[in-house]
Amino acid sequence: VAARRKLIVVSNRGPVTYGRDESGARVARRGGGGLVTALRGLVGHHDVIWVASAMSDEDRRVAAEAAGEAFEETAHDGASYRLRLVAHDPAAYDGFYNVIANGTIWFLQHYLWGLADAPDLGETQRRGWTEGYEPVNRAFADAVVDELGRHPDASVCFHDYHLFLAPRIVRERRPDALLTHFVHIPWAQSDYWHALPADFRCAIHEGLLANDVVGFHTERWRRNFLDSCEALVGAGCDFRAGVARHGRRETRVVTHPISIDPDEFDALRENEAVLAEERAIAEDRPELLVVRVDRTDPSKNIVRGFRAYALMLEHHPELHGRVGMLALLDPSRQSIPVYAEYLAAVEREAAAVNERFATEAWRPVELQIGDNFPQAVAAYKQFDVLLVNPIIDGMNLVAKEAPVVNARDGVVVLSENAGAYEEIGAWTLGVNPFDLEDQAAALHRALTMPDEERRRRHEAIDAFVREHDIEAWIENQLVEIERFDGIPTV
Ligand code: G6P
């Protein structure tokens, strides 16, 4: 049994977001995204103060009622924790979230710029940085310092690319605090960081190096980070030991792949809403079902996925009428123009495949745009082939969730650039996400794979994920903290 520890968890998106129901009563809905889902398990076992942005209007009201302080909240399983919502100036938050975090840093860390025509850095990014990213990070740091004043023995766990500057601000004011940071997205190689102004990229690296521990999901991202710390801010790095020395500080740089809670998914398998969605899918599913579940993010490579599927149909007319693709896509970050354009491109491409191949009796692509979690779990149960072909992805939890609930020995076609590939790649059909022929061939091989081989591969992924679950990931974070504070975890 782990010792109960005081943790200050800091992430942009919080575990809940508030709204109103039809009667006007306040309701708390669970916050979206893999990060928040993963961290929810912490709350039951530790004294957690969670610091997050107030995102909805109702969040801002809740924050104001608590006068910006932490208040008691109850998790879905009855565990209680304290939540502190930081309400930012809306214009500053827009610069922080839309222009810099998601409009710039996300694109850089996922190599989404071709560089010949993007990025175009100018006044918008400069102001987004000085009037958005910096002040919002300062507001997070202020909240953390305030909580550390009340709980000096707490460890601070920052999460993700929204908060790269906050650790250094906290460090200046609390030199002895134990600060950790987990980066849930890829780390780009050092040359590509030169697409950012020198002061941005140095502040990002130096902000992270103010932590005692920095974590990544894969060896690949960890190595890239150590290399860019050396190249961009002159840190002295020991790649084997995973240590970066900068100024008088040492930062441990570690790899801990995140995972899922298999028990949660086992329970979901029998959930009423999931069963209802599954009946709907089963009723008009084709003989062979290809499924994909993604946020509509350019990094997810959805358009190329449809093209590869079309190419497979072109090469294999014998599969016409027998196979279908169900794409369940959650519209994401639509306030950023590139994201809105990408969703439109996804819809056009799906329509083009249907136009080209559909018959009166057969629709090759079924596209559903929306946020319907029970439907996603139902599709996880029903797939014969799961297509996960991101351009690049920190981990990709769909690749772990879906096999755990799948009931048909479904085959996973997985991009070699998804973080999950480092762990489960050997049992998937690995693909180069830019190569349409490669993906078309993998789809065909998966659709025609002998039962025995399907079963073997599926069982291996299922067993791996059950062993390396979210509890193991959380435990690894706590062991990292324990190295510094000397309080045993077990
Ligand atoms: C990724 C990021 C998370 C983020 C999530 C959803 O998984 O690593 O930090 O919360 O996407 O994105 P959103 O912009 O909706 O919070």
C-alpha cells in the first residue's frame, strides 16, 4: 500500500468542468482527454490539490465563489480532493491556449509544419507569448506557490506543454520545492526547435530544466529532449543515466509510458449505454469492420487514413461490399483555424471515398463527428481492424484501450511514430504513416489474417496492457518523487 502523499497536480484541463443542466442546476462533467482520465486514479489514494484553468463560464463562477482558493470536490468513485481553478483574463487565455500552446508548440512538437510555408511568426505569436503564454504560466505558478505556502511538504506535478514556463517561476520563489513535469506529447529534434524564436525555445527548455524530474512516454522523446537541452541551452547531459545539468541544477529525465485502467474498461464492456450503442453498430455492421477513434487533430493523419483505405479498395475489389470503415471523430480545438479546416478536409475525404466506391447496398465509410464515449467503447468491442496511424503521437491511448475490450481478436494497424509502438509494436502491423501503399497493404493483411494469428497478436497486446496499467505508471511517478524526499512509497 502506497503511503498517502501530498501532491499538487497542475494541468491546464482539470478533472471536471462545470455547466448547468436543463433545470439550471450546476453539474460537474468529467474533463476530456487522456491525461485527465489517467490522473483520476491518483485522487483516491493521495491528498491531491489539483490546480487547473477555469475553462467554462460556470468554471469561472465556481472559481469566483471560492475566491480563487482550493475547494473540496468529490471524484466519480467518491474519493475527495481539493480543486483550485485559476480564472485567466479571456484575451490572455486565448493567446495562451489557441495561439501558443495549441497553435504553435503543439505544431512544433508534432512536426506539423512543412517549413516552406509554415510557420509564419509575427506579431500574433509575439503577443500570444508575452500577453498569453507568459502571464497564464505566471498565474499557475502563483497558485502553486500559494499552495506550497500552506503545504510546504507537498510535491508538485506539472503536466504537459501548456505549462513549460511555470516550473522556473516556482523554482525562483521556492528553491527547495520538489518539482516534477510530465510531457505527454513527442519531443521534436533540436533542429526543428529552431523554427521558434530563440527566446521562446530557450525559455521552454530552461523552464523544464527547473524541475527535479522530467518524464516522457518513450525513449525516443527522452533522447530528443536530452539532445535539444545540450544543443539549445548548453546543458551537460548524461544520456545513459538520464541526467541534464544546467547551471547548478540537475534534472533527472525519465521514460514512463502512460497506460489505462483495464478494470474501468472491463466494467464499461457491460455498461448499459455501451451495450445500446453496440446493438446499433452490430445491426448494420459489414462482415469486416475497420474502426478508428480520434480527436480531429491534424497529427492524427485521418485524411491519409481514408486515402490508404481507398487505395486498399482499389487493389481489392473482392472486398467491396464486405468491408466498412467506422470513423468516430471528436471535433477538437475548433477555435483554431487550421483545426476547423482540417475537420472540413476530413469530411471531404470521407465523402470522396463514398462517392467513388459506394453502391446502393454498401457504404464504405461511416463517419460520425461528435463526442460519444459509449459509442467509442462499443466500436472498440466490434472492430476487426483498428487503424491508428498518427503522423506522430506522444503515446496514443486508443491503441491500448481498444484491444482490452475487443471481442473479435481484432488486429491493430499502428503507426511506427505512435509512442505506443515502442511497447506493443511487435504485435501490431506497423506502418509508415506517410506511405499510402504501406498502409493499404497493412489494412489488407489485417483483414485477411488467419484466425490463429489474430488471436495470438490480440492476446499479447491485451496481456501487456493489463500488466503495464495506469497504476504501474502512477507508482513510477511516486517512486521518482521518493528518490528525493526519502518517504517510502511502499
Ligand atoms: C492531448 C494533450 C492533453 C490535452 C488533450 C486534449 O492529449 O496531451 O494535454 O488535454 O490532448 O486537448 P484539449 O486541448 O482539449 O485539452
